Amino acid sequence: MRKHQQYMQKISIILFLIFIVSLIFYSWAFMTDYNSMALVINNKEIYTELQNVNNKLFSYGFMMIIIFALTVILGSYYRRKYYISNYISIIVFIVIAIIFISLNYINLTEASKNINQAIENYNDFLSTVPEQMKQIYGRPYTDKIILYGIVINTGLIVSIIGIGINLVWQFKLREVKAYDK
């Protein structure tokens, strides 16, 4: 039973690391797709809003990495015997991660509404441009980048749930072991 718990713990941690690194890379690439679009349609508000969302995505991702690193430094995931400090640090990490992920969802859904309007304006503009000029302005835009962010955040939620389940499982194993003595 202990081996299964350790296996799930490793899978949850690896999933979290994969998705948090994906979130950092996603935040770096988030504005790249929309910079030229915002400049072409001369919409400074959309550019500013997207830049704010981009900064928040990166900040939340970076803070989750720091908090996760602190729990690892404290030995919260690799000790065979959990102490109360391990439980507290993991619970604090889970709560903070859920708050940050929720804020990411809120920011992405709010940005999605404005991005859809900006994309519509840009694609209308692109339809009026002569064929020879379309190479300069690029391709029509879609809002798939928002969908990628939602998928990454969903993966983070799944990995956080796995870490929470593992914490409860570890606690139950500790109770069983104490009961057997």
C-alpha cells in the first residue's frame, strides 16, 4: 500500500511540475501572438489588458514554483514519516495554488471576451486589405491561445487534487501504522 502511495505522489508531483513549467512558457508566448494584432487595429486598451493578463500569468506561475520549492526544501514530499509541519506546508501550498489557478481562470475568461472582439475587428480589417498586403499583416487570428491556457490550468488543478488525495492517503497510512502498534 505504501508503494502505491509513493507512486501516486511521484506522478502528482511530476504532473504539477510539467504543467507549471508549461504555464511559464505559455505566459512567455501569450502576448507574442497578439502584439501585432493590437498594433494593427490600433487598440491600445486590448494591448494593455493582455499585457496585464500576461504579467499575472507569469507572476502566479513563478510564485507557485517558489512555494512548491519551499515545500520540497522542507522535505514535505520525500519523508517516510510525515510530521505536522509537512501536513501544514502541503495544505498551505494546495490552498495558495488553488487561489492562483482560480485567478488565472478569471483573468483568462475576462481576456477572452476582449480578445474575441479584437480578433473580429482584426479579421474584418484583414478582409479589406488587398491580397498582396495580406502577407505583411499575417494570417487571421483565433482565440486558441486562451484554450491552451485553460487546458494548462485544468492540468494544474488535476495535479493539485492528486497531491491533496496523496496527503490524505499518507495521513490514513500513518493512522493505520499507529493503530497496528
